Amino acid sequence: MRKTISCLLTANAALLLAAVLPFRLSPGDVAQSRPPVPAGSAGSPEVPGAPGALAAPPGRPVSGRGRAAVSLPVLRPGAEGTIVLAVRRRLSRLGFDEGPPGPTYGPAMRAAVWAFQKANGLPPVNEVDGPTWRALAHPARIRPLVPSGGPTRVEIDLRRQLLTVWRNDRPELVTHISTGNGEHYCEKGHCGVAVTPTGDFRAWLRTPGWTSGPLGDQFYTVYFNGEIGFHGSEKVPRHPASHGCIRIPLHNARPIYDMIRPGDPVYVRRPGPADERPKSHRT
């Protein structure tokens, strides 16, 4: 009996979410969700399943085609529930890998939110707030830095700190990154300037798993410019912080490693503000 009630409550949460979210929900979006929070508990009054980690609704309502304007909650790291799972699935469909499956707003989802926000011309913040909800409803088109760069390639945007893997001329995966901070360094006898050079390169050496070097540990590295490559790291802040390599959130390192082969083009650019303005379109 308890299991049946739980399934019914989850179904009701799915129906309500489908009515208020600014993007479409498929049945799979709530397959792994938890039962909604009982009435009177901490959470959003508008959406079942919203725990205490949700803040007050943003000031401006969000509306979708054919839906009335509603106030959606601000999601913060630590939030759980059906609505978090729906956002995770939405990010994944748009090419922003949100990490291991589950209805929790964890570090991997936070990195995906940062990437999505930056790709849509928003400042990277921890929250899924009003502007982010609107962008999820009508995301910007991912525009290539090098349109004629080849069907499979990696594009690295130093200004927005984004890496995009293109396959069959489509953006397959977009991730938040942290590149060279431009500072002088001397560590363990190695000195230099922490710069990630722009230019046209090709992937050449791939090292699986964890490897250690004089400048730190790297996870699933793909080198493309001498000793400079992109690799997973446990520290990928919202600002340039590396010695020159491109740090990637750990959950994206292996998928990107598997997508790229030696000889695939890697383009590193620093576009101007006019080149990085997103173009929105409805989905």
C-alpha cells in the first residue's frame, strides 16, 4: 500500500511539473524522483518534492508557450526532488552533462549550471534562478568558434571559460573549464607563465586514468599543444586558475577523452564580446 501511494504521489508531482515548468517534461524525467514533500513541510508551495534547500521564488515569473506565468523556486546546491531531476534532464538534453544520475543538486550539476549560464550570456552562479529558468525555456543556440573546423573537433573559449566538443558538426558536450591564470609560477623546480595559448592544434597524446606530474594530478588527459592538454581536475573554479592546461570537471573528463582521437582538431580562441553574444531560440 505504501509503495502504491508513493507512486501515485510521484505521478501527481509529474503532472503538476508538466503544467508549470517552462519546458516540456517527458515521462522519464520523473522516473527516479522521490515522493513529494508532505503538506506543511519545508519547501516550495508551488511544486511538490521541493525541499528546504529551495529558496523563495524569484521576483519575475517564468512562462512557457501555452502555460500561465508561474513563480518557480530558486534551486541551490543540496536541493533534491522531482524538480531538480527535471532540470538535470533538461541540461543533459541541451548538451550540458550534469553528472551521475539522481535527483540531487550536487557539484557536477553545479558545474553544468555554470556552463549553461555562461553559454547563455549569464554570469555563472550557484543558483538556478529566474534568468536561468528563462534560459532553460528558450536556450541560446551554441555557435561554433570555427565553423569550418571539421565535423569532430574541440573548441575552447578562453573568454567564457567553456569547452565544446563538436561531433558531426553538432555540439555534443559543453563544459565549464578553468584555464591558465596568466601568472608567473615556480613549483618543484618548474617555472613559467601560466598561459593557455590560442591557436589551431591537434590532439596527439592521450593518458587514461589518473597521472601525476610536477604541477599536479590529472584525470584522463588529452594533450594537444606540447605539454598542454585538457584533463579532469578536482579543482575547477569559476575563474582561470591553471598553469596553462584546461581543467575540466571530473565527471566530464572520461566522456571527452572517449570522444576525441589523436589528430582531431583543437581550436583555442579568445573571442571578443561581439562574437560571444548568444542567439536565443525557442525549443
